[in-house]
Amino acid sequence: MKYLLLVYGEEALMAGVRDADCKAYSETLQRDGLILAADALERVETATTVRVREGQAAITDGPFAETKEQLAGFYLIDARDLDQAIEVAAGLPPARIGSIEIRPVRELQP
């Protein structure tokens, strides 16, 4: 089953997570055949939010919501079950200073 692991944290603290540590863990997941995709996101100031209301698109610079923790990156994995997804999430270096939200991927129906 596919799971999306969303990495959240305070940007000031997330800057202390070494890219090399994340890359090494990603390579381990790739060797184990678990990872489908993973990337870090640029700082929240680069975000653009789009909302469509009554057919009109409203564009706002910045994140969708004002929160202390920001979405910092993601991992898309193929795990056998939620227990394995939790195990993978617990091993992510940013889990030590932020949080990892685990969401099952729902396949769109035709």
C-alpha cells in the first residue's frame, strides 16, 4: 500500500537537519524497495496558494495556513501496512525535531 509521509517542522530547526543524513536514509529505503519518491521543499516564503471560488482563482503568496511548523518535504513509500510505514517514518532524520504525518494514498476512481 502506498503511504505519503509528510515532514513538518519549524524551518529554523529543520535547517539543522543534514541533507546527507536524509539522502543516506532515502538510499536505504530505496535498497529495501520501499521508496517511490522523496524530496525536500523550498522555504515557505516560496509557496503560492491557489483557491478557486465561484470560478475565480485567488492567488496568495505564502503557505496555506499560518502555523509554527511548516511542510518541509515528503516521502512516498510502498509499505506492506501501517506498521511498516510507522517504522519508516520513525527512522526519518527530521522526525527527531519535527513530526511526520502518515497518510494512506487513495487511488482515484474513474
